[in-house]
Amino acid sequence: MKMACALCVALCMASILHAGGKKDAAAQSSVVKKGNTVQYALGKAKLVLFGESGAFQLYAVGREGETAVFSGTDRFTSTYFSLLAGKNEYRLASASGVSAKAYADDGGVRMAYSISHVADVAVDFSIIKSAPENEADMLKVKIVVTNRMRKQNAFALKGVFDTVLGETTGVHFSTANTKLINSEMQRFDIEKERWVLSRNEACGVQFLLYGGDITRPETLTLGNKDVVSLPLWTPVVVQSRKFDSVMSYNNSAVAINWPSVELEADETAKIIFYIALASDGEDIHGESYINSFAGSVQGSQHAASDNVPDWKLQSDYIQMLLDRIAAFGDDDDISSDELARLNKELDEILTTLRRQ
């Protein structure tokens, strides 16, 4: 009940702050559907879903045009998701018994995969802002897996991303804990690494893997693209080996394995992560976005409301906070800790506003 009261008060405050205002993100977004291909663009991000093949491509948009952040090899199919159902792995692409279709709506776009009598996988993409004062510069990825078998089974998801930006520089990747990565690396505890960044002088792409409402991965692997794409559910790498193989040279990729879950017939499981983008040589803001929802207000509980930064008092930020709480409200696997954190932040913002 306390959460509901905080939400009602915040909704009233947000409606006052938004009086006469506009949701500029909705007004400026562009979604174009041609056949089974969907293009979705907003701010610094552009996403293309190829429904015929089940592939997708992401672009960082700058003043001088757009830059692909994943490889276009084999019609973009070197970047993909895979589903493990029991002991069987299915690469999510329009082949080998998997069907795919791209959809568009006002709130974002979706790639829907179906494996007959096994599972449905819906990948929802929405472009958002890392902060109210920024252009839209992040992609929220929400994946829902539904068991379509007649019995309980174990399901797990993996994402393989064939990155290209860091391959043209002296640094393939960096993380919050490791600033220079030019050889294979694997981590089973993501808390220290937190994110993976691939960038060149102009553009960057950052995978956010820890904090906020992100689903914590089981394994993070940085390896040669051909190595991480082998038919092994968890890639096997050699620590400190260069990103080379007999098939390709200096060709690095990111593989993310999420934990397995047991699902009853027609039961669902959800995975959330974020991808931040940068262009025109600017800084990337993914970690600051996640930190804003993970106890970024420092100090004791009594002093916290005095430390709310001005940008958190803006109507766009409050609305973004409300949207996240509303999204949690639709989920059965709601996180009480995360909801408490979000509502605590709302209380601090409202306390500060009342003092002004």
C-alpha cells in the first residue's frame, strides 16, 4: 500500500509538471515498415529488424550519418540470440525450424521468433534517453520466453554480438573493471565488470549487464567471433589469446549467457538489458543511467533528499521513473528490492520539490 500511495502522489506531481508539455520522444520517433523489414529511429539510435531472416542491425546516428555497430557479414546474421530448450539449442533465425517476424507499434518494435511446439521468444526494443537533457541514446531490450511444450522444461538464452568498432583501434573492449581488453576473456561474476564497451574515435556501443532492472548474466565471454559462435552453449576461450582463429583475424565478439530457468507449460520468463550508444566523439552515458536507479543518491537516509540533483527534478525524469514502476507492475516476478528503491527515489524527489 505504501508503494501505491507514493505512486499516486508521484503521478499527481508528474501531471502538474507535464501540464502543457509534450513527450518529445514519441513525437520524434520514426518507425517505417516495408514488407517484413522494420526501421526504428530516434535521436542517436537506429535499429533495423530483418523479419525475413530474423537478423537485426543497430546504428549510432551522428551529425555526418549513421555507423553500424555490428558486423554486416552474412546479411547481419553473425549477431543473434540463441535459445537452449532442455538439451537442444536453437539459433533464433529463419532456419532450422525457427520462424521470425518483425512488428512495429507506437512504443517500439519487436522481433518475434517461434519454434513449433517448443517455445516463443519475443524481443522488444525501445529507444530511450539516458537522461532527460540528452537525445535518445539507448536501447532497452526486453526478451520474453514462453514454454510451448506440454510439460515443464529448462530454458536459457544467449546473445552473440559481432562488434566492429573496437577492431579498428588499439582497444577492442573495456569494462568498468578492465580498461584495456585485446584478448579473450571470460567472467562468471559480472558485478565488477558491469558493462562492456566497444568504440572507435567517433562512435561507441556499450552493453549494460549489471544494476537497476537488468537481468544478471551467468557468463560474459569476449572472444573471437568464430569461437563464441561454435555449437557450445557456454563458449570455451583461452584467456589472453588474441581475437584470431583459423577463419578470421582480429575479429572480436561479445557473448552473453543468461541463467537457465524451469518453466511450466505456457509459463514465461523475462530478460532485460540495455545498449547505450555514442556518436560524434561524445561520451557514452549508459552507466550513469543505470546508476541513477541503483542508489546513486549518496549519504544517510535522513540526508538523502537534500542531495537530489537538479536534473532529477525535471518532468521528463519523473515521467521516466513512473514508467519504470508501471512496467514492473505488470510482471508477476516483481522485485520488491527494486520497487522499494524506485519508490524511495520518488519520495526523495517529492520531498525536495515540496521544499522549493
